[in-house]
Amino acid sequence: MFRKMGMEPKDFRPYREVVPRHILEGLDGVLNTLKAERIVHVNSTPMGGGVAEILRSLLPLSKGLGIDTDWFVITPPESFFKVTKKIHNLMQGAEGELTRNEEDEYFSYGGTLGDFDVSTIEADVVFLHDPQLLPLMQVLPKKNRPMVVWVCHIDLSKPNVKMLRKLIPYISLADKLVFSLQQYVPSGLAEESVNIIPPAIDPLSDKNRYMDLQQARDVVASMGVDVERPFITQVSRFDPWKDPRGVVDVYRIAKRAIPELQLAYLGASHATDDPEGASIYADLVQYIANDRDVHLYTEEHISIEMVDTVVNAFQKASPVILQKSLREGFGLTITEAMWKQTPVIGSNVGGITIQIVDGETGFLVANKSQCAKRAVELLASLDKRIVMGEKAKESVRQKFLLPRFLRDYIKVGLQ
Ligand code: UDP
């Protein structure tokens, strides 16, 4: 019903060279007062999407600091993930509601996890990530249970209220709650249980470690993009909230000014808990209608082993990165690109707004034509891109690197 992920501890020492001193001091401070001995995280996919990305960087580092840390992934049937993706969409504001059958499938899943006895994993603190894990709340032991923290990674700024109301009783069963932004916190929850922790990236992972520009350009060229001509890139799951058709529209508008422009869209996330990708990709293939300057990549084009390197290369070599989301819980893709000193043009929504200072560390846009205009502006000026890219990297260094994130998570677990 759930499987344990193998993890090697990661040496913390190299991070001391990268992150600001005040963050290191804060982390040392909380480590000295940490009483919890064993921390366990449970989520719904080992790979693909932001949550898996966060856990595969956070947890080995936590282990490397001597904290007994484990990671479990639930393994429900595909039909469960169809329902939870619908719940995800409703929570981000889609219209509609669950059918009776879908509701039964979702809530009864907790029952099928009867053998998930948190006492058997002997944790002091258990972090449960996203709505996929909420059914588990029903089978938590009443007595002697560990501290249970529910972490919400999704953009709850304009939720479908009916869906949210159904989940609130389950959310309320957690001892503590984590949201990425203050504005996502639904009303009616115990204020003292709420923590605001925006995510962060691992600057030393294969995806984010320094890559030489020429090497990055070689990788991008090997994927079929003509690096001698301008191109713009979005790295995102094929998901309605990432507005894939909107990205193509932006490219089409910008191409009127720059006829040789190309678009790359990397949707090779390898997420096992997102069943929507194939149909959205198929729709996009139709939509681009044989435009040879549009390059779409799925899991078929980029293997699991190569995906971090390819994402790193595109984020480094693209003159401009787009994040044309309609909702965005946080948007690690933005942080990743900013860390590589690449200017990001992002929609003025959710977690994008706490990452990009408009006109300084990137551009915030309200619609497709603004987005295209900014893309043309940046493509025309290497100087602007350099200045913006440098500021972007420094802002990530100050606010969105892994040790700060680890410090905040440990604080939540302090008992
Ligand atoms: N990602 C990837 N390959 C892809 C597309 C996305 O590895 O082709 C990764 C991306 O680099 C980032 C994560 O998936 O680390 C997406 O996280 P984000 O917070 O941006 O969005 P989410 O998918 O969680 O909505």
C-alpha cells in the first residue's frame, strides 16, 4: 500500500559555501533545539512535479544532518489518482464537483490503508503531502500518535469552495499545517497550527548545479533546437494550469516580431500521480499543427536518467524562460531558472508573485500579449538579460535555497 524510498544521506558541508550566513546560523540554532528523533514524509509519487522534487532533495540532506528521516510513497490504483487529480483541479478553482463514486473511491482509500499504522513506522513527526494523503487522516491512531503535519503545495487562492469544504474536516485533523503562501490559508482552521513555508531548490542537485553554457547549448542542440536562432522555453507538466496552449499563443505573437523564433516545451516530468498529461499533450500536438519551430518533449523523448541534465541545460541555455501558469502553488521551475541567471517571464499569480520582482528579477505579466511583448524585449537585449539574471540568482540565494527550507521544516517539527 505504500513503499519505502531508499535514500543516501547527503553531506551538508558543501551547502555552507553557497547559502547566506544568517540562514546557516538559523539552521544550526534549530538543530540544537530539535527534540524530534525520527521524521517521516509520505507523498504520492517518487518522481515528477514539485513535491517529489522537494522531497528528493530535502530528505537526503536532513539525513545528512543526522536526523533520522524516511520517505514513503503510497501506491494506490490508477483510478485513485484520476480522482485526486480532479480534486487538485477543483482545489485550484476548477468548476464542478466529485461524483458519488469518485467521493467513495477517494475517502474509502483511507480505509484500505488500515495497515498504515503510523506507530509501526515509529516516527515522532509525520508529514503528509497534498490531498492525496488526506484520506489517511481517518486511520491515524487516536492515542500515542506522532505529530501529524499536513502540507498543502497547491494554489488555494481561488478554490472551488464546495470541494474545499469537504476536505476541511480532514485537514483539521492534522496537528500542524503548512502552506506555501499566507493567502492560501483557508478560513476556519486553527491559526496556531498554520505555518507558511515557501519551497526551495537544491543548488547542488544534477538539475541545478552549475553547467557550462556551451555544454548546455550542446545538450539543447542535441534535442533538435537550433541554438543559433532565438528560442523561448517553458518547463512544466502537461497540465491545464500551466496553460500550454497559452504558451503556444505567446510564441505565435512573439514570432510576428521575430520570425526565426522557436519554442521548446518540456513536459517530461515522469509523474506517476498525474494521469492528465497524455491527453493534454495530444491536444497540444494538434494545436501546434506541424509547426517545425515548436519542440514538445514528453517522457518518450527524455528518459528518467537524463531529465535533470536536460532541464538544467534548457534553463541555462534559453535566453528566456516562460511560466505562463493560470495558477501556481509555488513554481520550482521559476526558482530553478532564476538560479541559472535566466530571466523568467511569469504570470502574475500565486507563488510566482513571491519569486519575481517585476522588472527587477524577472517580469510579471497579466496576459498573453504582455508576455509576448516582454519576451521580444528580452530577446532583443543581452544586457537586460544579464542584469536581470544576476539579480534573479541573488534573490534565490537569499530566499529560496534548500537549507532555509530545511530550517523551516525542522521548526515545524520542534515539539
Ligand atoms: N520537471 C521536470 N521535467 C519536465 C517538467 C518539469 O523535471 O519536463 C520538474 C521541474 O524541473 C520542477 C518540477 O518538475 O522541478 C515542477 O515543479 P513546479 O513546482 O514548477 O510545478 P508542479 O509540477 O509541482 O505543479
